Amino acid sequence: MRERTAEEQARARDIEDTLAGCTGADQFYQTSLPRMIMTEGVKVMADICEAYWLIDLIASHIACNRKAIPDYEFQFWRLELDATGSGARAYVGDGRDADEGGKGEVMMQAIPFTDFPLDEIKIWVKLDGDRFTMMLPSEY
């Protein structure tokens, strides 16, 4: 991981503190896809981190990549900066390792450039009937 400046580190801590305060989900927001909504915490993350692209990445994979990502009751998404700090990788899985009867991580997408301010973010996606809800782990 690249070394962050003191200012970048302070900003990341502030964002993490803000997101840690997102518990429960009282308000929901529509994403770009009709079957996909996000909680208040995910919206806060997207606003603060200027990361609506991440919401669109998740939504588009769920909508268009059904073979790799079937309608798991839960999907566990993780964005992780790469070693250079200028790119990232997005992973999704069913949340269970193979020894637990799951498939673990079923897909990875390389992102060649990002200015995402955190080293990592996790977003859970829960299937509720025929729609998907994106949430931060602290909101479940």
C-alpha cells in the first residue's frame, strides 16, 4: 500500500468514524437500477468518498453478471486498494469459505485507477424478495 500523507490519513479516519456511526437503516435510496436500493450509510459513503461509481459497479454486476453472481441471499462486496494505492480490486462472494459450504469470492474486477480515500470498504447486499438492498455491515 502506498504511504498516505498525514492529511489523507486524517481524512480516512474521519470518514471511517462517520461510517461507523451508520447503524440501522431508516431511509433507503434508489440506485440507477430499479431492483436495487441503498441504505443511508451507503449513500453517505458514496457522497463523502465521491464513489457513486462503486454503487454502479456493484449494481451493474448484479444485473448483468448472473452466471458469476447468482441471486445469493447475501452478497459480500469488498473494495481494496492495490499495492500502488492508485488502483483497486472489487471482490464479491457469498460470505462463506469453501470449507463452510460456500463459494468464497466468486468474482474480482481490477480497477486501474481510483482516488477512493479508504484502503478498504465492505458493502453487503441482501436479496429481499425481488430487490437488492446495499448496506454497510454496521447497518445490518
